[in-house]
Amino acid sequence: MRKMITLAAMSCALLASACNTVEGVGRDVASAGDTVANAANDHK
């Protein structure tokens, strides 16, 4: 159980360092949404 908790904590730290801030996550999600919307408009 201790190994699972350690692994989960390390995974969370790695994911948090990828975006650094909540604002960064928001930009990533917005960018993905824009990409999908643009692709949908291109295929109308």
C-alpha cells in the first residue's frame, strides 16, 4: 500500500510540474477546444 501511495504522489507531482499552474491547464483545455472547433468548421 505504501508503494501505491508513493507512486500516486510522484505521478501527481509530475503532472503538476507539466503545467505549473491552473492557468496553464486552462490554456491547454482552451487550445484543445479551439482545435476541435476549427476541425469541425473545416469539415462542414
